[in-house]
Amino acid sequence: MRQTTLFRNFVLAGALSIGLLVTAPWYLGAAVRELPADIERLYNGGLYRQAAESLNAAIQRDPQESSLHYWLGRCFYELRDYNRAISSLERAVILEPGRSDYHDWLGKSYGRKAEETNRFSAFSAISLAHKTHREFEAAVRLDENNLEAQRDLIRYLMNAPGIVGGSEGAAQQRIRALVAVNSIEGALAQAEFFASRKKFDAAGQEYRKILEMKPDRIGVYFEIAEYYRDHNDGAGMSEAVEAGAPLAPADHRLDYYRGISLILGDREPAEADRELHRYLNNVPDNANVPSHSTAHEWLGKLYERERQLDRAAQEYQAALVLDPHNKQASEALKALQKR
């Protein structure tokens, strides 16, 4: 059914928009300041189950504190328990309906649930998709400067079927509105729109213009690097990464992107291996950063190229344990097993 891939496209939380606002360390989100310090350490360390337990205890003491429910929802989101993520985030929205970030993450959670549900019930998936759209709209309405919500809404409009509110015209209208708020973010959205319509020359030109503007947020460079990654352009990817690196030279996301650019360029396999393992060892898996599943997938590609087929299979399997929907890892593993 056509909706399956579309749902997956418009609800991916991490791939491009999340983290684009980062100028501080990658783990500092817009509302981290509301977390008790001990729980913040657990969350930032990727210990989401322990953080959820501590948040539940805190909620028992203060059940009307909306931020506790919000962060509990974020923990469940990272644990891929979207039912409980939705329940917690809905409670946060009820307690404090004027928070743009609450609506945005509730929308993401509805979208992920829609992706799961679509395999069993198209009707339920459509209902969840409408809720996704509604929450993204609310997030932008409440705060047009919430650039993450702006991009989430634009992606939804670009990729969702018309039956659940997808619209190319509406997407373009939102992109123009975003340009007025933040010209670089608007240009990124326009480039992504071109790419989604397979207008790759136009997309490439747009990304080149953005690089020439010398943005001051490292996440912009990472988004451009991902475009080149997805088009197997190691040189373009490396150029984008190194242009942004001086903004945050200690950011361990650099290890991820550098490792992949080396693999794409068929250069320095040992260094690519070290870069990706350094990323996996230093950055907890989180919706705000490139997924560990994709890091394992690229290690699999590296080992396969180096004819270390058992290690390649192990990496593809590790990728699928972390994300059973990783289509590239699944197809690579199947092809490897046929050899």
C-alpha cells in the first residue's frame, strides 16, 4: 500500500530536522533545563529506561508538572514505545497546551505510531496521520520560531498522501513562510523539496548556495552532508562536513559523517572504522543524532568491501536489531547471505 512508505518518510525524527538548531553540545534540547539534574544525566547518557523510572517517581510527587510528562514521553519515544509516548505527551499538552515543543513531539509520536499501525489497519493509520498533521500545525501556530516544528510540518505536507492533508502547494507556501522567519532554514527546506521531487540539479544548487552563505550552525552542514551521503558523493559530503567542523570541533557527530565520507570515497578504511566506532562509543542513540543503526549499516558496507563478510553480516544484524525498518541493512544482509 502506497501509504506505508509515505508514513515512514514524513515521521522520521532524526534524520534531518532534529538537531539543526544545535550550537551548544548536541544533547541540549530546547527544554532540557526543565529536567531534574539527575534525570538529565540519565537521559543524556542514553539510559532512557532508567530516566523513565525516575520521571515516573517524580510524577508521583508532582503530577501536575507538565515537563515531567513531556520528558517521560520523550523517553518512551526513544524506547520506541509509541503508545506510552503518546499517552505521556498528550498529558503534557493537556497540562500546558501553549507549548509548541510539546505539540511537535506529540505529532512525531503519532506519526511513528501511524507507521506501525499502517501494516495492520489503514483506517487507524489514517486517523493517526490526521493527528500528526494537527499537532505539527499547532506547534507552528504556537511558535513560528520553532524551526524543528516548521520542518516537521513541511515534511509532512511534502510526503503525506492528499487523503491525510499532504499538499505540494501547501508545502511550498510553508517554505516561503519559513524563509521569512529564517532564510537558511527555508533554503534547506526548499532544497529538500527539490530532492523529494527528484530535481537533484536544483537541490544541489540550493545546497551549494547555503554553503556559500557560511551558516553558523553546524547542523546545517550535517544536513547538507546527508544529502551528499544519500547520493553516494563522498567528496561533497566531506566538503560539507569540514566546512562546518570549525564551529564545533569536539562534536562527535563529526566522527559519523567523516567515517561515511571515507567509505564513500573508498579511502582509509581503518580510519573510517575508527571514526564510526568512536561515534558509537561516545554518542548515545537518540532521535537528535544520526541513528546507531545507520552507523552499523555503514560499518557493514565497509567490512563487506574489505571482504570481511562475517563481520559485515554482524554489523547488518546489529543495525536491524536497533531498527527493524532499516531497509538498506535488511537488503544488504539478504544479498550477503546469498553469496
